Amino acid sequence: MTSLIAGTPVPPLDRRIDITDMVAYAGATWDWHRLHYDMDYIRSTGFVAPIVDGQMLGALMAQCIQDWVGPDARLTKLGFRFLTPVEAGSAVRCDGVTVSVESGVLQCDLTVHILDSEGEVVGTAASGHAEVKLS
């Protein structure tokens, strides 16, 4: 990891979230909301595909920051808000920027972007803030 100062970018983490990922996540979290699998219900709400559980976006943020800072650092706080629903099968990218590093605590802003088939950003799924205790 490079020297950490305000403005240091958080390396991006790209993922495609498919229905298999969603089922595994639902099983791990016991979150079986119909919006994530029931096509009749999904269509009745105006969507055309299962919607990714928003908490998966938080998990993606946690993985992005933890992969970057390494196993000896600890994510101590993560807050985020949902901005745009993500459909199953979508490609997403989590990245961010360092806000501050003081007294061994790293503060970062994070964003989960929705990507098109060419890897270009077409929307923002979530934005958040993380605090990490560095070792």
C-alpha cells in the first residue's frame, strides 16, 4: 500500500452480482425478501429482474477497503446509503478516496457504481463512509 494521505484513491473492486451470489448471500443472512427472487412479485413492483440485496453493496464496500488495507487493519465503522437499485447480473465497481489519516485511523469515502457492458459507469448504486484502524 502506498503512503496514505488525504486524496489517496482506494483501488477499485469490480464484481458481477449474479443470482447465485444473491442466493448464497440470502442463505448466509436469512434475508429471503421476495424482491430478490420471486419474478411475479418483482414484476408487480415495476422491476424486470431480481434486485440485489442492498446489504450486499455494504459487503462489497467492506471487501474493497479490507482488501486494500490488508489483514492487520480493522474496519471499525461503515455507513452507507442506497441510491439506485441494482438488478441481478449487473456489473458493479466499488472505489473511493481517502479523506484523512490521523492517529492510526483511516477515513475513506466509498462509492458503488453500476457499470454497462463496456465497463463504463452508468449509475451510482450506493455511497458510504468507512473508518479503519490501521496497525
